[in-house]
Amino acid sequence: MDKMSLSSRKHRVRTKPESQVEVVVPELEMDAESQRRNQTEQSQVHYHTKSVLPFYFYRRCRRLKAIFVFLIIIYIGYWINYSFCDTRFHLQFIHIPKTGGTTVTRVAAHNGYLWGSVHWYVCSYTPFYYFETRKYLSSKTISKMRPHHVPPRDFLAEGYFRDSFCVVRNPFDRIRSEYQFRAHGTQTSETCTVENMNKTIQRWLRKYQQGRGQRYMNFGHLIPQSEFVWDENNKQTCNQILRNEQLRVDFNQLMEAHNIDMKIGSDSDNSQTSSNLLFEFISNVYVRWTNKNVAVAGNRMNVHKSCPNLKTSYLDEKTRALIRQVYEDDFRKLNYSIDFPSYLPPKP
């Protein structure tokens, strides 16, 4: 076979049988009116999609979709950080353990302020505040105690608490409250005895006096209150000092002085609006996380502690002597009397 015949075969146009052509051609033929209708519908959908440019790219491109979602998350994180977490623009609460800070945290969350544990739980997950936190707290400190219980003197840098307040309490009442707090969930007939309370508190305080890393025992709940109020150079780090013994009066006066519409124990605060439902939810999540059995009266949080039969007056002389030694600065600087009523045994 010659080359001419081969080249002619390569360029030969093959035609289909007439039977097949007759089947295909009718499918391609469409009514003119139907074609115009389809073109109109397609143009309308196309115009509607392109009329909102961000959503057009959101639907058309997977990469842009991921970028779009990422930018939304960044924006929300920045908004939360600027509005609620930036301590430069807000009054801050220094939560001294077992002084009534749970009540303050609960009332604040209900009214749209993130203080105490709620502040750290919410703000530490924003991308901006995460790196900001690392400037002030070391990983070693956070591993030993809750961030919201860290004294200002343990912060790596100054400036976190620019305008702050705290609540203090009689050291005798505070250590008794700590015992009841630790007894929660493990309450037995022996746990709630006066003898066991005094022995346990004496063991805690003797171990705390030994030093050698015992400062953060009980997650820092035994740290003297004075270390939250003053630093090593005796500079006051808590600007406004409230007293647990008159918390409602002191707190309401402080809020009024700062033009903050917030009160403890007021019946008028029971109503909820759409603006604070989110923070009410956050506070409820906080209660569940901490496993506390609570009953809310107004905006006041009452924690039902274990061993309600135990009173501060049941502390014996050895326990009181240790409390005076460990918390000497608390009695002196916070103006609490070291005198104690005579030991009152429990009623039979």
C-alpha cells in the first residue's frame, strides 16, 4: 500500500450511518422559546449570585471559603478581646480564694462583665489574648494554680491590673471556709467533726510553713491575702479593698462610683434581656465546670458548703495560734483583730 493511500486514510472524515444521525439531530433541536427561557433564567441566577460578591466567592472557591471563615473567626476574637478582655480599659477583679469572689464573678457575668474565672475561661481562647497572657503568666505558675487566683506579685510584668478591686475576709473565717470547700464531695461522718477540722487545718498550715514549694498547695488557696493586695516592695496592687463582712454595701458603692449598673442582692436585677443572656449562659457553664451546688437569690450566689454544722468558733487554741502565725500580715495590714472568742464546743 503506497504512502498516498495511507495519508488519505488518516484525513478521511468518517460519517455516521443515517439511522444514528436521525436519532441525534432531534435531541439537539430545541424550541426557540425554550432556549430564550433557559437563557433568561441562567442570567438571572448568575446576576443574583454576583450581586453579593463575598457570597459568590464563598460558593465558587473552596480556598476562599476557608479564608473567609478564618477571617470571621479572627474578627470575632478581636471583638471579644477589645470589648471584654483588654484590661487597659476595664475595671479588673483580683479574686482572692475563699473571700466571696464567686458571688462577684456570678453577678458580673450576669451583667456583661467577664471577671475572675469567667474572664480567663473566655478570653484565654481568643487568638490575641492567648499571646497576651503569656506575657504575664508563666506555664509553671498556671500548672500549679488557677490563673484567676494568681497574686499580682507573681505576674511576669506589670500593668495587667491598672484599675482593680478585691475582697478580703477575716483569716479565721477564711480557713474554716477552705476546709468546708475541700470537704465538698467527700463528706462523711468523720469529715464534719470538729476534731477532724482542727487536725486538718493544723496539718495544712504546718506544711505551708515549711516552704519548699508548698506555697501553691491547695491550688494557692492558702496564700495570705496580703500577697494579693501588696507586692514585695509593699506597693499596693489592689486599688479598692472590699470586705466580705459587708460585701453587699461595699460592692454596690464601688459600682456606683464607677457608673456601672450592677448590684448584689437587688430584686430589680432578676430580669434578663437579650444583651445579657449570653453572659448568663457563660456563668451557668462556669457553675457546671466548677461542680458547685448553688442557689441563686437575686444576683447573689449562695454556695451550699459541706459540713454546715462547723463554725469558726469551733477552732481550738492550737489552730488559732497557727492561723495567727501564718497570716500575721493579714491581721496587721487588713486591720483584723487577732483576738478570738473563747472556744465554743459544738452543741450535743
